Amino acid sequence: MNPDIFLPPQVAWATGALAGGPLIRKTTRLADLPGIFANSEAWKCGDPQQSVYDVDVLGSPVGEGALFVGVTHLHAGRVGDEFFMTRGHFHARREQGEIYFGLRGVGLLLLQTEAGDARLEQVTAGSVHNIPPFTAHRLINTGSETLSSLAVWSSIAGHDYAALAEGFVLRVFAAGQGIEVRHD
Ligand code: 6PG
Ligand code: NI
């Protein structure tokens, strides 16, 4: 092969599996999410070791202007009637936006401004989500299979979880065969 041509990492669009590069995986388990779900009794009854989501990030340079690529695999499940979701965060560098792409599964992207205005975008294979600056974001899996979403964000964005200690203003629950959105 021509020595000037490099093989980049690959994403399998159907599954979100990343390959061909250094990968850093972080698994978030039920035990890591105290106070996140509305029903704390149901949370205590769950298996603390159960994986709620895995985030794979391609190892890449960090610095002003450099971007990260990662995939979140949010498993299907509930705590009580509330669907599994990510912790959710503002970026520490609030002015940094982010792009999410739905790869598989079905769910919702919950967006919330610093003023507390929230909205939900439907996530499906092929959906494109342009998360604006100054906007907190959380994935919610409303389906019965893993929800996988590819993300591209600034390597200097960082995470501010503390700013959402009070939680988001919307929660999403299973109701019969459908879903119910409740205002906290
Ligand atoms: C980021 C991305 C994304 C996110 C994961 C897990 O800024 O890094 O938004 O990779 O971190 O989906 O969500 P939490 O960071 O909220 O646990
Ligand atoms: Ni983010």
C-alpha cells in the first residue's frame, strides 16, 4: 500500500462499534447514578453493577480547536417506570456546542438551557442533533434495544455535572405501551 495513505478508525454505522484506533471506554453503572432517577427506592432495588451506559471515545489529541469523537451506548431499561438515561451535563466551557448522530435504537435527546427551558428531540438511526452552546444534554432510551449515538465535541469542552444537581425539568416514563413526559 502507498505509505502516505493512513487507515483511519472506523465506525460501524449499524452498531456504533468503533475500531482501528485507541479506544477509551467508560462504563456507568446503576451504582454510579444516585439521585438521578425519580424513584430512589426502585434505584436501590436494582443491581448496582448493572451497566446503564458505555461511552467509547477514540484517543486523540487534546487542546484548543481539537475535537473528540465518541459513541454512547445507552442500554434499554428502567428504574421504576423511568427510562434509562445518561447523567446529563452542561459543558464546563459553556460556549462549546456538540453534534450527536443517532445510530441505532430509539430515544430522546433532552436539551435544557441555563434558564431552565427544556425540549426533547427524537433520536433514531440517522437523526442529526446540533446541541447549541450553553445547553445541557441527556440521552434517554425509550426503546427495547440499546440506543447508540455518535458524538463530536470540543476536546476542551469538559463536563459540569454539578450545575444540574437539581436535575432537569423534564422526566420521561413508560406509560402503557407509550411514554409520558412529566415536568418536575
Ligand atoms: C460529552 C458527550 C458525551 C457524553 C456521554 C455520557 O460531552 O462528552 O456529550 O460523550 O459524555 O453521552 O453522558 P454524561 O457525560 O452525561 O454521563
Ligand atoms: Ni456533551
